[in-house]
Amino acid sequence: MIAADIIRARFRLDYSDFSLDVDLEVPGRGVTALYGASGSGKTTLLRAVAGLTRISGGFLEVNGQVWQDDTRGIFLPVHRRPLGYVFQEASLFAHLTVRRNVEYGLKRMPPSFRTVSMGRAIELLGIGHLLERMPAALSGGERQRVGIARALATSPGILLMDEPLAALDARRKEEILPYLERLHEELNIPVFYVSHSLDEVARLADHLVLFEQGCILASGTLVEMLARLDLPMRLGEDAGVVLATTVIGHDRQWHLSRLNFAGGDLWVRDSSTVLQQPMRIRILARDVSIALSPAADSSILNVLPVVVTGLADDAHPALILAQLDAGGVPLLARLSRRSAAALELRVGMNVWAQIKAIALIG
């Protein structure tokens, strides 16, 4: 990562009932998820980055461009910051068609500086058939896709997304997530993505910043952060890891796909992806069991040789979390203390991780 591909932010803010204390350096590419409970400071930081909230004494540098440095009297107002902002609600202009809403985003950027054309924004969000509709005739997911297209039409140097799926039901979220994944894959625009949904973070993020009570508890790559045993986010039913895999085969008879990663091969429910296509999957700790030897007479299709690299208390006193190494890739397993004692589980031990194919989340 060269020096220009970095976002640096330093902000300190004290209210009577809330304080923000942030000193952050994250990659200037990909999706950085700002994750934490409501009221932990995620949106406040986003508003400071946008210039909507001016925090005295702050500093902000986005890929080599200083947007705020109060020690030098630098503060770019919102209209001079090349950014797109997507809120929980799309906030479309009710009196304008979808086409004219997206065109409105173009006005912020002179033609010679545009990096995302209107046609490209429309195509990426799949809204070409909606262009002549009025916002009132759109579903919640469609409105949000139009709002994202409008933000992209500004050709932003950074895209700020403040819980863009929070106002949608589960069905609409599933409708829009593939479009967000496509933006991630096809556009070289850094994204700050605010969320308290670990499902969304696992599907979209490259880098993860964990907030707690206005402070940054930890920051790192998504893979590294999800596998850590010393963070509060490991607790609960969502504990698990994300793997980057490649599709290497399909078993049409049994409707399964075979994936490869550094730790071995995995069978998952049939995927429509083509061979050699990258695929991100999520493995929850509750879906991983441990055995001392590979069982030949088991219904579990995925059995990987691993090394135990860590053991930690879980939320319930009957449970523990085991951190495992599969060819240099971390996994987590949740098991009972009784099982761990029966296996005499300890750090450095060679064991086998068993993962149900039907449990893997693509």
C-alpha cells in the first residue's frame, strides 16, 4: 500500500453525554466497515469525514488530499469534498423522476472530472427499467438503489454509507446486497460502511473498525478481526470467520459446489458461480466441530486438518471458543467445556475440523 492509498482521521469531541476519541489509519481502497452498537460513534465519525459536523482540532487526509487540518487552518466545506453519502433513507426528490434524481448527482462534478458516468451508475445498480418512474412508485430496495446510483454519479473520492440497509426488511436486504457486492468488485472507490449487522460486514468488508463508546477498540483486516479471541464481537451466535475461496468444481447430481482455499477444499450448497471465480464464504463457529481423527463414517462432508492456536471463554460458562489454523487461515469452533475436556484440547494440538456443507454461507 503506497502512501497515497491511506485514509487518516483524528477527531476528539466531548459532549455532556458522549465523547468521540478517534485516531484512525485505514486502507484507501476497498470497504472499511465501522462496526459497533448504536451510539458508539460510527455515524459521528462519518459526519466528521463528510464535513457535516466540524470537530475543532480535527485532521482528515483521504488518499493524499488533506480535507481538514486545523493546525494549518485547512477545512474543506462539504460541497468541496469529493464524496458520496448514502443514508438509511434514500431521501430522493419526490417531484423528480429516477432519471432526474440520478442526474442531480452529476451536477456536483464537472464533466472533465467525472470517473463514473451516469450510464455506469445506472447499470451497476440495475435501475435502467426504473428511470421514468417517480420515487413514490418504487419499493424500499429500489429507492435505496437509486440513492446509491445518485451518490456514485458524483464520481466520489470516497463513498460514505450510513446503515444503508437498516430501513429494509430481510427480503429487500437480500435484493440489494448483490448490488453492493458488485460495487465492491468493480469500482475502485474506497467505502466507509457503517453497520451493526455482522452479516452485512462479513459479505462486504475488507477492513473492520470496531467501535465501543466513542473509541476504537480495534482495527484490522476482516479476516484477522473476526478470528480474534480477545474482542467482544466474538461473543454470541454470529461468531465466525470469512474465507476467500475459489470455485473449482460442481457436482450437479448432488447440487454441490467445491471450493478451494489455503486450508483445503470445501463442499457447499450448489452455487451458480463459474469455475475459477472467487467466492467469499462465512463459517460460523457454531457450525464447526472438532475430532481427534477424520471419521470415514460421518455425514459431514468437510473435514480439514487444523492446529489449535487458541482457547477462550465464551459468553456462556458451558462453552468455549477454539481458534484453529487451517493452512495459515484462521477458523473458529464453538464447543462445550465438557467436550473440550474429553478431547483434552490444548494449544498446539493437531486435530480435525468438521464443517457441514449445508451450514456454509456464501
